[in-house]
Amino acid sequence: MFVPAEAVLEVARLTGYELLSRMTPYLGKWIRISGRFGGTAESLERNAIHTSLLLDDGWRMTLRFNADRAEDLRSLLMGQRVTAIGRVQFSGYSLVPENCELIRVG
């Protein structure tokens, strides 16, 4: 099930208990996110690729791709517009969509 990215991103900017209580209904749901590619880094466990995405409103977020998606990300250029889908999850107190897949580049 997909949820509106705008609603998830609005809640993700909250803090503390309000963030946790309002984000719970979105956890595990799919969202579609677009922005400008800002680079990648392999996770310490080498089981994921973390990708930086600069959203249109200037907010930077990290998307988590499975390691087997590394080839999909290798050809991306800094600043290139990309759209991805991913499952809503949190790492600490930050929104970090996981199991992401690129659906559009350019």
C-alpha cells in the first residue's frame, strides 16, 4: 500500500513523542520520493547502499537500497533527478525509507 509522500515527510519533520505517535500508521507502507541525487555509501555491514537525496524543499534524506541494487545506482550523476519507491522506516529519529528501488532517472 502506498501512502502520500507529502504526509509522511510532514510528520518526519516533527520531534519526540509527536513524531513517534504520528509516524506509526505509516511504518512499513510504501512511498514514492523524488529529488536530486547526492551520492552513495555502502553500509558498514555491506548489506545496503545508502543514497543521499536532496528534496525540492531543500531537505536532505537518506534512502536505503539493498546491496544487490548497487549496479542500478552506479551510473547516477550528482544532481541528477531521480524518483524511487521505498518502505517507510526510521533509523534513530530520522526517516530512512528502505528496500528502495529506482523507478525513474532523468
